[in-house]
Amino acid sequence: MLPLHYTDGLVPVVVQDIMTLDVLMVAYADEEALRLTRDTGFAHYFSRSRKKIWKKGEESGHVQKVRQILVDCDEDCLLYLVEQTGAACHTGYQTCFYRTIDGEVIAGQVFDPSKVYANKGQ
């Protein structure tokens, strides 16, 4: 494996749908999350707000099967090419990039987050 340059123990991960090439989300991984991703084939990330590792879809069932991991030229950012089950965004949209910088929503919701995360606060 190529050496990665982590900042504060984390490396940014851009997540792209392998079929549509839509950018689904951006997250962070530490060494353990990357190891879990490689070992299981499913995307794991490090939550900066919760300060813990999480498997994408562990609550919603909207998992990401990782098909390929690419490293950028500076070895300080990863690109996961994934097969996305359900929506990528916890707000119910297919991608986290569903609005313009002016706040215009340019996509429809795929699911109602209040139903999917009924037992958890957002």
C-alpha cells in the first residue's frame, strides 16, 4: 500500500458512484477506518463530530460497496469508487451535493430521514 499523508490522523475521502460518476459525499478516514474498508469491502469512515469510526449505512442500511480505492498524486486524499445502496446523504438525498451555493435545492429526496432515523436525533 502506498504511504498516505494524514493530517491530524485523518485523510479526506471523496466518494463517487462507480456507475454514474456522481460525487456522493466527502468524509474522512483514519488508518483503522481504511483498514476496515479494505478488509470488509464496505466503506468505513471516521466521524470528526462523534470522534469514532462508523460504517456507512450502519443505521440506514444505505451501504457503500467499495469497488476501487484511488490515491491522489500527493498521497493525501483518497477516492472511493462505490456501489451505493439507497441514498448517500443522511438528509435523504442521493448525494450530499443537492443544492447550489445560493441554497437552491436541485434534487429530490430519495427517503424521509425522520422515518429512517426515527430513533436517533439528526
